[in-house]
Amino acid sequence: MTRARIALLLLIAAAAAAFYAFDGHQLLRPENLRDVLARVQAHHQSSPLQTGLIFFVVYVAVTGLSLPGAAVMTLVGGAIFGLLWGTVIVSFASTFGATLAFLAARFLLRDWVQARFGEKLKPINEGIAREGALYLFALRLVPAFPFFAVNLLMGLTPIRTATYFWVSQVGMLAGTVAYVYAGAKLGEFQLSAGLLAAFAVVGLLPLIAKKILDLVKARRVYARWTKPARFDRNLVVIGAGSAGLVSAYIAAAIKAKVTLVEKHRMGGDCLYTGCVPSKALLRSAKFVSQARKAKDLGIRTASIEFDFADVMERVQRVIRTIEPHDSIGRYTELGVECVQGEARIVSPWEVEVRTEGGETLRLTTRSIVIAAGARPFVPPIPGIEQMDCLTSDTVWGLRERPARLLVLGGGPIGSELAQAFARLGSQVTQVEMLPRILPREDPEVSEMLRARFAEEGIAVLAGHKAKWFLLENGRKTLVCEHEGRDVRVEFDTLLCAVGRVANTAGYGLEELGIPVTKGRTVETDEFLRTVYPNIYACGDVAGPYQFTHTASHQAWYASVNALLGGLKKFRADYSVIPWATFTDPEVARVGLSETEAKEQGIPYEVSVYGIDDLDRAIADEAAHGMVKVLTAPGSDRILGATIVGEHAGDLVAEYVAAMRHGFGMNKILGTIHIYPTLAEANKYAAGVWKKAHAPQWALRLAESFHAWRRG
Ligand SMILES: Cc1cc2nc3c(=O)[nH]c(=O)nc-3n(C[C@H](O)[C@H](O)[C@H](O)COP(=O)(O)OP(=O)(O)OC[C@H]3O[C@@H](n4cnc5c(N)ncnc54)[C@H](O)[C@@H]3O)c2cc1C
């Protein structure tokens, strides 16, 4: 530390020590305030200029040294000098004091902090360089942010001193006026409507700050665009998958004029390449698997014969059966204008559509919902381009069963498809880089699935990192790394299921400057707004979840906020999000897993009920799996539930309802569940919880009571 820094530090310490030594802090205590006020007011009457100057200097010293009392001094300023002069004196004194504290922090600590934490502070530094004035303005407007903390922390950032000074001066003005006014009224020692209004203004400042910030930000993003005088539509929705269909439907239901643009097929991924085909395929595969286990059900033999192509055709039949639900006809009837073509956002209020017929339409609209979905991610592993890699987009075109299928990816999609193909007769190897499949779930859940996969002949290579692919004399090989050595896997067909990336390119986001997140989804706020307050995003394109039900859930918020946000906006609620992986056994979850609770340091208790004990599961030859519930310690409040077993995705609904509507294990236990059903597993899990929480003293008392009754 340089001498100058040591000297400054000593000076600050000495001044602070003097403040306390001479009882400076006592003067500002409420019980002493009336006395102090009376003395200063008397001095003010005889020499107002001198009093004003002394007050100014003391105020600057207190705030410059970051001593406590700035708020009380502001009230005192109002009481002594009145609204006008009080505001002038306090406003300048507080800005000077704040700037002194800012400069002191900068001089003493900034170089050290930036040298030590520079890398971590990079995003903050960049944010400050871009929008420092705006951040500071927001902090200044909200009196809840401690004045001294803002001064000291801002000193550590790269914001310019001049910017800091004027933004502080302007930003603190509203709060200063309200406090000085309150002080002036307090000086009269009476409760008046004006005084109450002053406190109300202080309370409202955060809201006002937020509104002003929103307006400033909006003005900035819209500055380079010309807004049409009128709009042909209230809403244009881009993409007719799960998110887009629901957005458009909601808009039409509340009588808005809405256009839904789809470049490919109404229904999107879920209908054609996602949920529907995968569940249809799994159903056929399950039948084959059950037939193979006929003996378990007391059937000596059950021979099955099938053609893989017929199974894949059935998948298409299922799609065709569901297709009308998402069709142009149905949505037109519901009041949605459907346009087939590729949409491109050309301004915040205009969408250009290249129709299938080659026509170009320009639609003007008040708001836009982006629901452009996601696509499979194919990792750039050397040699993969020679493998004719299948993905969840293309696998449905297969009509010939792959003899040896390599599934890359141990997540839900990879696991579902690996099991389906294995049951339909492919020899399947599943490769996952992480130590286990379904890595988002608890380890014992992954293990249950791995064990079943092993039983069914699937080679699960977890902890294997794909390094490169080789094509030698028509033979395909993957070389992966496992515990430091190379492992070679030969295969005929590769199916890549390592994740999905949002569609963010090619339809105007870059040109409009709509940012994407690190996870490559469209960046939205809690209302699902992009950086343009009239452009929203939902579904896979926005994340963070990639499910049909979350896409529809978000679509409601996006649509309602886009159409009625001026009146009332709704924050997207992600508090209770369930999901399921439709393998056999199924895995379903809502809320926290045990692993997450540990990672987040959330205290919990666990109740586990083994489904191997459930009458109906035994009768169905499905006696496996568990219901695992996390509760808050000492309470029946549910933090999360994981179910593994037959129809887990259906069973978890009871826990979803409990978490959503705030009822706990006691209520689940007190609900009649039909015997014999799988749903009883939920009640028995609640029973496990209850048993562990039964009051032992009451049971002992009951035991004594019954003994006494027996005589
Ligand atoms: C194999 C698989 C199985 C799955 N299983 C399940 C499951 O069991 N349960 C579940 O909840 N989820 C499941 N999902 C996930 C689910 O399919 C997605 O989360 C859901 O489809 C996302 O809907 P979306 O509307 O956001 O996107 P999408 O359905 O992808 O729709 C986006 C639409 O936008 C269109 N589009 C894009 N750009 C433009 C443009 N510029 N102009 C016009 N149109 C455009 C696209 O053509 C597409 O139709 C599965 C996914 C896969 C791949």
C-alpha cells in the first residue's frame, strides 16, 4: 500500500474516531433530536447563512466518511431550512459527500479489487461501461439501497466520476425532496396529510424508479425504429408448435386479432418429431417386451411377429390421428388467422412472411410472440459428418430396423429411444459422457434405470466421452475415452440425442439486437419479454425448460402479457414444474430432488415407499420402483417428489397438485385412494412420513391408557 493510501486511511479512521469520541452519533438519536433541533433552529434564526454553511460541511463530512445518520440529517435539514433551502443544501451536500466516499473507495481499493477479482467482475464492468448511469440512477432512486454502500461499491467499478456525480445528484433528488418535506413537517411536530404523503412517496419510489427505468430502456431500444401509425393486428405469433398454438389460441379467446405463422407443420416438434411419435413407439415396444415376459403372467408362450416398418407406420398413423387437433382448420375456427410461410421480424412492429406460394406479406402488429422452438444439437465430434447421423428429427423416417444402434446421450430422449429400439430388436449401445444416465435425477433413480436397461440387453456406457468416429471399409466405429483409456464401439446406425438448441438465427433477432443467453435461448425477463417490451418469447426457444407443458404454460404468460401487459403484467411462475421420462420404469419428478436439496443447502427429510410392496403393482407384475418425497424438516410441506415405476408420470400429478395448492403429506394421507390402484403408492409414501413423525409421547400415553382399560 502506498504512503498516500495509508495517510488517507489514517485520516478517515481519525475522523470517524473523533465523531464517536465526541458523541456525534448521540446527537442524531431520536430522543436527542428535539433538543438538537431547538438549538440549531435558534442559531439559524440569528445567523442563517452560517448555520447553512456549517450544516453543509457537517453533512458532507458525515456522508463522505460513510458515517451513520445521513437520513436523519436530511430530516433535520428539512426541519431547519424548510422545503426549498433544505432540498438545495441537502441535495448538493449529499452528492458531494457521496462523491468523496466514492473517490476514497476508488483510491484505496479499486486497483486491488480489480486485480484480484477482475475476471469475475468482467460482466459487471462491461454492464457498467454500457449502462452504468442507468444502474446508478435506479440504485439512487430507491432509498432501500443503503446510501453509503452504493457510494463505496460504485467506487470499485469503472464508472466515470463526472457521470457518478450528476447521476447521483439527479437520482437522489426525488428521495431528498420527500425526506426534506417530511423533515419540515416533523419540525412542526404534528402529523399532517402532507407528512403522510411524503412517506407514501418514499415508499413508492422503488415503483417509480422501475417505471422510469423501463421507459428509458424502451426509448433506447425503439429509438432507431419508426412506429407505424396503426396496426393491422394485435399479435403475430411465430411458430405453431406447442408454445405458438397456445399463444395464438389465448389471443383469439380474448378476442384479439392474431396471426399465427408456421413455416413447416402446424403442431411442431411435439406432434411430428417429439412427444407423440416417441410415445407411440414406446407403446409398441412395451407390448413386445410384455409379450416376451408372458411367463411372468402365467402364460406359457405368447409368440409375436412384427415388421419394424409396420411399427413405424403405426407411429405415423398416431400422428395423423392427432394432427387435426393442431390443424389450420381447427385454429381458424377458433379465431386465429393461420399463415403458412417463413416469418422474419423486420422491425419491432412488423413481421415479413415469405409464403409457400412465394408471396411476401408484411404484417403490422402491436406485439409479437416468438415461439420458434429448438432443434437437435449435433456435437462437432471429428468424423461425425461421415456417420449419416440420425436425430430426433429424422429417426422417424426409418423403415428398416438398425441392427446395431449407437445412441449418443443419456438424457430423457436418448434413454427413451434406446429402450424402444432395444425392445424392438436392435442391439443398442448407449454412450453418456457423465457418470450416469438421467444425470438430472438422483443417483438411485439412474441406477434403477441402468439395471433395467442391462436386463434388457442395452449396453450402457456411462462415463464414456465420445472422441471421434471412424469409417473403415464401410464399418463404423466410435472411439470414446473411459477412465483414461480408449474404448471402441462398433455400430451400424448412429442416433445423436445429446440435447437441443433453440432456433435463434435467420428470422431477424440479430438485426433487431435481441440478445440470446449463454444457454443460447432468447433472453427474456420474468414476464417473458425480450429486450423490446412488445416482443415476447416462449417455449423451447426461450427455455429454461424444454417440455410441451412448460411451453403451453409460458405461452399463457407471453400472450396475456403481450396483449394486456399495459394494464397488468404477470410474472411467469416456475415454482412447481413437473416432468417425466417415459422409459420403463417411468421416472417422474416435481420440485427438488435430494441431490438438488443438498447442493442448494436446503434442509429436508426423505420418505421413501417401495412400490415392490404395493398390492396392485404385484398383481400387475410391476412391483418395482419407489415414491420418494422430500419434506421440510418438522413439517408436512412437500419440497419435491420423484416417482419411479409404472405410470409414474400420472402418479406424480397428486404431488404436483399438493405443491401447487399448498397441501402436504397429512392431506394426501387423509385422502381416500381406490384399492387396488397404483395411486395408493402416493398415500403409502405419506404413511411413511406420518409414521416417522408420529408423536412418541402420545403413543406411550395411549399404550398406558389401553393397559389401564384392560384392568
Ligand atoms: C424425441 C422427443 C420427445 C419428447 N417428448 C416429450 C414429452 O414426452 N413430453 C414433453 O413435455 N415434451 C417432450 N419433448 C419436448 C417437446 O417436444 C418440446 O418441448 C415442444 O415441442 C416445444 O414446443 P415449441 O412450441 O417451443 O417448439 P416447436 O414444437 O419446435 O415449434 C416451433 C415451430 O416454429 C416453427 N418456426 C421456427 N421458425 C419459424 C419462422 N421463422 N417462421 C415460421 N415458423 C417458424 C417451426 O417450424 C416449428 O413448427 C420431446 C422432444 C423430443 C425431441
